[in-house]
Amino acid sequence: MWLHKASRTLIVTDLCQLWLGDLAFAAKVFARLTGVRTRLAVPRTVRFLVKDRQAARASAQKILQWPFERVVVAHNAIIEHDAHAAVARAFACFDN
């Protein structure tokens, strides 16, 4: 994740994903199975790989302190409204 301070944009890669639009059948299935088809989320595959939830939670809390208003997701989405709240909801998976 990177923060472009000038535009207040958080740029994310695979940690948070949201796959929108017209996708190939296999991509749609994958997105649904991993929980990223209809909302910004940490994919189930990534959550499964996290071994130190406390460290993940601490990192998520640091990222949520960054002053961003927009999120650009590497796989095909741009979140312009309530972006900070969307990332907070995605990171809630580390709260358990």
C-alpha cells in the first residue's frame, strides 16, 4: 500500500481487492469465493495466510491513520466515496 499525499489517494495491491464489472466466468467465481466481488475486502486467501493477526491488526491501524479520501485498487476499482470507511471495514477481519 502506498499513500499519494498530494491527491490523498491510497493505492492498494493484493491486500485489499474489489473486482467489479464484466469479468470472465473464472474471475467472477474466484472473486466471489474470495469475498471481493461486491465489496472492498481482504481476500479469504490472504486472510488464510496471515499467521500473526496481532501484527496485521497493528499494521492496519497504522494505515487507517493515513489521511486518504480515495482508494485505487490494483485489480480494477477506484473508490471515490467513503473510501476510508471501506478500508476500515475491510481491515475489520483482523479484529477477531
